[in-house]
Amino acid sequence: MKITILGLGYIGLPTAALIASKNIKVCGYDVNKEIVSSINKGKAHIREKNLDILLKKVVTKGYLKADTVLYESDIFLIAVPTPIKRNKEPDISFVKSAVKDICKVLKKNNTVILESTIPVGATQEIAKIISSERKDLRVPSSVGEKGDINISYCPERVLPGNILKELEMNDRVIGGINKKSTKISLAFYKSFVKGKCLETDNRTAELCKLVENSYRDANIAFANELSLISENLDIDVWNLIKLANHHPRVNILNPGPGVGGHCIAIDPWFIINSAPRQARLIKLSREINDQMPFKVVSKVKRSLKVNNLVAEDSTIACLGLSFKANIDDLRESPAVKVVNKLKSLNFKKMYLVEPNIKKLPSYLDENKFELVNFKSAVSKSNIVLLLVDHSEFRKNSLKKQEGKIIIDTRGIWASNHK
Ligand code: SAJ
């Protein structure tokens, strides 16, 4: 059995390495030559717990090989990005282009599995593309059992920072375009997944993925709204949530500077687009979470005013840039949004601290910001703004620091958060 994974990013690469670690031959396909060459040297181009060790092992043993050329295979697993366009519509062009590549080498009895997040109906659209590109193959539809190939939607649901473990242990939803596709895909996932593999149809699987991330977004929005209400009523939101969560059926999440990453801040829009009149709560949650970086900037401005300070004479340490704790991923990061917005206040100096990166990305102007370590940033600044709850920051409580304004958006130094 030959497996090919298309797209060797945050999901595709760990998936390829995990499957290869079960002594199954995996071919990784990516259009980026540098990524392919680095993988073939056993070096991951992304940072993820235990990935480098596993990758080195499977590449050395010859179970994983990356290429920029797509060869024949039994299973094609698509894990390419599906961003949103400026107008918030889903952009599935990378998926479509991967499917067109597959069509050039597709054979009878092959299976095409989509793992990328897609809007409802996209698996069916993929089937139509295959059908028009390969008139020689009978492509199954969601009602028909007859078909020369199999097509399924099996969304990834792993948490960045814990991907390898969750790939193996999480339950999977397997939605075939027909029953045969579901059965074949189920057998494939059972070869490396220890969690339950749950059978359904492609459309339910598509919505299921979007619902999971929208559920989390709505719950974070609730926590963020509570932080705004509490601030208005002069109540400590962290203490409030701690107390409320003692109720056996209440489990409020953590407020913060907003929702980042490539999933939770994006996927709800796929539902909003498909059902705009019905998805009211989902849309409002997006709006609440998207306004949080602005609220943080307002808080900084208020703190300056209350303390009779002006930004031009003040130095600020911004702690954390990644979209969440203990990762190096800056995609859609609310911390980056806050930092960029604070730029216009013209601070005398802005120190940035991000223990997981060595260099600031080009979109963070080096003339305006300086990347330094925690100790140096804090000692040189009169305002300390905590944006990400990295373990390093948790270890260094700032509660006792005299004469500094501390704004803790993640509540890790608790009581002094206002
Ligand atoms: N966040 C809060 N408060 C919280 C929890 C999270 O502000 O209480 C923020 C984080 O700081 C971050 C954002 O939300 O900016 C998202 O972080 P996350 O840890 O909730 O989720 P992701 O984006 O890393 O991964 C999610 C996961 N989905 C769910 O938990 C439902 C993961 O399982 C999915 O596989 C992943 O999206 C994906 O790829 O879709």
C-alpha cells in the first residue's frame, strides 16, 4: 500500500511522519522545493513537539520521502491550506489545484481523502472536478455506490503544540462520498489511529469540523465578553470565572487579547458564508473576538492616562507574539495585531519578547521594535504588557515589581491584571 500526502505543512508533515513510523511507505508531496529538501534531510521546517526526532527516524529508515513530483499511489491524502479571502469567503483553490495534480496520476481503485478544512459541499465539488478531468473513471456521488475510485472527507482535529499525540489518540470522523469510500478510508485510519473512527457522510463530516472550531470560538467570545463586563463593573474576571467554574455544569474558558491561529479565527466564516441568516451567534462571536486586540490597545491608553504618562516618554515591554502559549506560530496572532496597533502611539521604545523565535518577521518593523529576552525587556520598561501565557512568563511572576504598570491580558499573574 502506497500513501501520498499532499501538502507538508502543520498537519501534512506530522501526519506523514506518524504514518511512516508504523512502517508504512509514505511519499510527501509539496510544491515548495526548500521544504522538500529539508524534510529529506530529516529536518522539519515547522516546530512541533517531538516532530524532529520522529522525522529523522522515518527518513533515515526510508519510510518517508518528500518530492515535488507527484507519483502514482493507492491513497492520496490532501492537507493543503484553505484560507479565507478578503471578503471572508473560503478559498479552496489549493485543494482544487492538488486534486487536478492527483487527476494526472489517478488509477482505478485509488482513494482520495481530504483533511483540509472546507465548506459544506466541497467534497462533492472535488468529485465533480475528478469526474470532468478523468472521463475514463466512474466517480461516485453521495448517493451512488458504483465507482472506480473512493473519495472521503476526514477532517484533522489536532491541537498545535500537541499534534503527534492527538493525531494518534483523538477520535476521527470519516465521511465518505459513498459507503465504500467510508469503509476504505476507515480501514486506512485504523492503521495508525488509536482513537475511535466514526463513520458518517461527507457533508456531515464537513460541517462537524467547522462546528467544533465555531463552538470553541463562541465559548472564548463568552469569556472575552465577561472580561469586558467585569472591567466595566470593576470586578476581577479571573476570580469570577474561577468561582463560576465551581458549579458542576459551568466551564468558562479564558479571556485573552483575541483569537488567533489558522483555524478558530477562520473556520466559523465557512459556516457564516453557507448559512448567513442562521449563523447569528457564530458571527457575533467572531466579531467579539476580533475586537479584543483593539480593547487591549484602549486599555494601554487608559493606563497611560491614569498614571499621568505619555507614550512618547514611556517604554513598553510586550510579552509574547505567537498566537498561543509555547509555540512559534505567529499566524493570525492577536499579540502581533496589538503590537502593530501600539506602534502608532509612538512609544519611546517598544521591546518585544518571544522566546520561541530567533528573529522578528519582516512585517514587524525592526526600526520600531527590538526583540529582547524577558529579563532585559522588563527591566528596561515602565509598562509591561503580557500578551501570551508562555511557561517562561508564568515562572516569572511580576506581581512584586514596584513602579511598573502591569497589564496581564491572560490572567497568569492574576489579581494585578487591571
Ligand atoms: N484561546 C483563548 N482562550 C481560551 C482558549 C484559547 O483566548 O480559553 C485563544 C488562543 O490563545 C488562541 C486561539 O484561542 O489564540 C486558538 O487556540 P486553541 O488552543 O483554542 O486552538 P488552535 O487554533 O490551536 O486549534 C484548534 C483546535 N480546535 C478545538 O479545540 C475545537 C484543534 O483541535 C483543531 O484541530 C485546530 O483548531 C484546527 O486545525 O482546526
